Amino acid sequence: MKTLVIVTHPNMEASRVNKAWVEELLKHGDVTIHELYKVYPDENIDVSKEQQLVEAHDRIIFQFPLFWYSTPALLKKWFDTVLQYGWAYGPEGAKTAGKEIGVGVSTYGSEESYQPTGSNRFTLQEILRPIEAIAHFISASYLPHFSLNDISNLNDERLAQSKVDYIQHIKSVKPVVIG
């Protein structure tokens, strides 16, 4: 299975988690890493190039830090421009059918804060529901997300374990079956 990890972090050099995850992913030749802010510092997305990347892979993981209960702006723009009618959906749009789509996300808030009774009021699964909806809409399977929470209190041991767990997740997670 060919895996594409689309990393969207506007300040990767200052990142501790996403940077560490990318460094770990680089050790695995069977994973393609694609950093949107590095490739498109001007945010002008080459739609054809992005579509070719998606077509060449079976599993697409969107990796990002949670920004205001959503993705970084460039990833939203990627969804808006790359997943076109006639390509990803619509009568002639079947290029994403059968793909697997997942999320690797880091959060500042604790796991407890992402509960109905927590300070954020919603679970991370609920907050990521738009990406699950996108996967469904473009006839892809949705994978359970991977998350590392409470990054402001992250020690080196927990970061190291998250790298191992993230790789294991990407390689072995199974799609969510609804119904």
C-alpha cells in the first residue's frame, strides 16, 4: 500500500511534534512525505501535481496541528482546489474512489479537554468530522485519526513513543466501517 502524508504546518521549524513525526517518517521509504507550506510558500497550489500525487497513492494521511478547531488554512485551500468536480466527485469524478483517508493531528489541549464535558465541549472525532465527510463525499474510506494531545506538557519520552505509535498507526490502521 502506497501512503502519502500531506503535512500542513505553517511554521515547521518551530514545531516540535510535527517536525519529529516527519523526521521519523523519513526513515520509512514506503511513505511519501509532502509538506504543503514548503512546496507552496506562496500558497499557489499546483492542482495537477497534487492530483497526480493523490492518484499515485492508496492511503492519504493529512498531518497537521489543530488550528481553531480546524485545519491550517493551506490544507483547507488544498481541499477546495484539488478535490474538483469531475476528478474527485461527480459523474466522471472517481479518481479518489477506494482511497483511504486519515488524519494525524497534534493538539495543545489535553485529551480530557476534548470531551463533551471538557473545556472544548467536543471530542476530537467530532471536530474532525468535516474531513470524514470529505472522505465519504469523494468515495474514499475514512481511517480513525491519530492524535497527540497536550503538547505544551510533552516530555521527550512521550514524544518518542508518539513517533513509534504514529508509524504503527499509519501502517496498520483499518478504515471505519459504518452500518
